[in-house]
Amino acid sequence: MNLALHDIRHNLGRFLLTSIGLGLLLGVVLSMIGIYRGLVADALALVRSPGVDVWVVETGTRGPFAEGSRIPGDTREGVARLAGVLEAGSVTFQSLEAEHRGRKLRLQVVGYEPDRLGGPAEIAQGRGIARSRFEIVADAKTGLALGERVVLGGDPFTVVGLTRGAVSSGGDPVVWMSLRDSQVLQFRLSPAPARREAARGPVTTGAPDTVNAVLARVAPNVPVDGVTQAARRWKHLAAMSQDEQETILTRSVVEKARQQIGLFTTVLLTVSTVIIALIIYTMTMDKLKEIATLKLIGAPDSRIVGLILQQALALGLIGFSTGATLITLVKDNFPRRVVMLPEDAMMLGGIVVVVCLLASGLGVRLALKVDPATALGS
């Protein structure tokens, strides 16, 4: 007879309810891991989208995702003439909030030169930008539909294409437009500030030819480091490889979030350990007389220890399975992307097994101290 299974059947309702409660807690732990994976995926989605090798930005800065960067628009021609560069493109980045159909749209706007680097990697529906003005390609997460018109910066734009999964490091969906439109949107003064600046002296109310970065693709046999060094030496600009730009994002932009989520996950695992220990201890307390009876009839300590360990493992694994199933079903409804990787689930499953074994220590200690004579008491 499997004593652990027999005891679980005897108190099945309470055991399952306890497992579900523990499963909700472990589900939160797994969701924290998925949220962190999603943060990294979101942060890298936009920087990987152009498929470039080199990022050229303002001197003394680390790129448009970590801090402000402004360079002249004609920088692209200079970068394109560097040895080993196949093609180059200018881009701008800005966050924008707009009103549309009675709701607020928080967007990451990317301006690029059509037919050059910087545009969307893949268009799921519709087409790319064909006109120089007032056309956009939007991610499906914006809720915009093909052919729909949306007002950005006072100008109406038509949605001509849709992408999927393109978001900024902050989780805002991405909208692509022509470089000229983005410069107007980012640098042009609105009427009231323009009048104020005009009263102070001569002012240019149009959009300056300024960009946030220049992207370059390098020939296959040319070292990327050689191109970045040439850009720094001859163009007096800051330049970094794609790998360096990704490192800046993961170690700078999302580093605080990683630490916060890691700390929260550690706290939850600690709480889970304490809860499992208390549950196993309580379950052991409830059957002290049965354990004493087992000792009285000559059951070895290993049989009693196995009873407690099996119950602890069953509690943890049922709870983990419940939590993992729940998070898998609801992860697409989270406001931010949740990335569930099989290796993360396996790692957490292994941690749960270790936690259950450690947490059962209190119950095992209590069971081994039970006096067999207790079974003869009233």
C-alpha cells in the first residue's frame, strides 16, 4: 500500500485545494520569468528589426535607445562612403501619444527613408510606404486597420501596412513613417511656440534635416569593428556594432527591471518554500497518531520519511502544473509580452522539486520524534 496516496485520497478535497492555491503562487513566479523574457524580447525587437551591422550616433552618446542623439541628415552620405559599407539609412525615433476614436494611442514612431535601411523587417498585411508623405505602417497592436486614417501631430496619416510583434522597449507598438514626416513630427514647432519664438527673433518653423542615427550594413568579408573605428576616426561620431547596441539595451535600459523582477521572483520562491513547509508540517501534525501506530507495528523510519516526501513532491508538482497551465492560457491577455520558454519551465520545475524536499524537513523531523506509545493513548 502506498501510504502517501492513501492519505491524499482520505483528504482529497483539502489536498487539491491546497495544491491549487500553491499553483497560483507558482504561476506568479513563472509569469515573472516570462515578463522578464518579454521585456528583453521587446527591447531587442526594434533594434533587430532593420537587420544592420553598425549604428552611428551623436558623439558622446550611446544610441537613440539609451539617450538623446541628433546628427545632421547628410551624415548618411558620409557613412555610406566608408570602406566596406554596402548601404546606409537615416532614422529617427520618438514616443508619441495621440487621440484616436476616443482613446489614447501611445506609439513609438520610427522615421526612415523608403527603400533604405530602417524600415519594418516584415509586413504582415498591406504594403510598405510608397509615398513621401502621410503614409504609415503600423503594428497590429495599435488596433489600427488597413486604410484607416489617424491624426498624428495635426496631420492625417493613412495606414497602408501592418506588422506583428513590433514594439519598443517600453511595450509601445511601433509605427513607421517616411523620414520627412517624422522630422516634421519631431522637430517642427507648433503654431503657438512658433509665434513665441518668432517674437524673440528669426526662427525656422520647418523641420530641420536632423536624424537620430544612421544605420549601415557591412559587406560579408569586412570586419564590423573596422567600420566603427573608421566612423569614429574620420567622421568624429560615435559608432557601435549591432551586438554592442543590444548589450546597451539589455544591460542599461532593462537592467533595473531585470533586478526588480529577479528580486520579486526570489521573494516569491522563498514564500513558496515557507508555505510548503508549513503545509507539510500541518499535514504531519494531523496524522501523528497514525505515524505512531506505524512505528508501533514496526514500520521503518524510511517508510515514514517516504510518506512525507512523496506528499511534499505531489503537492509541489501538482501546484506547479496548475500554475504553468494557468499562465499558458492567460499570458496573451497580459498588457506586456510574456515569453514562456520550455527551459525556464524546466528550471522552475527543478527548483520546485528542491524546494519541496527542503520544505519537507520540518515534517520529517517532527515525524521521527513521534513516540510509538502515542498510538496507545486516547
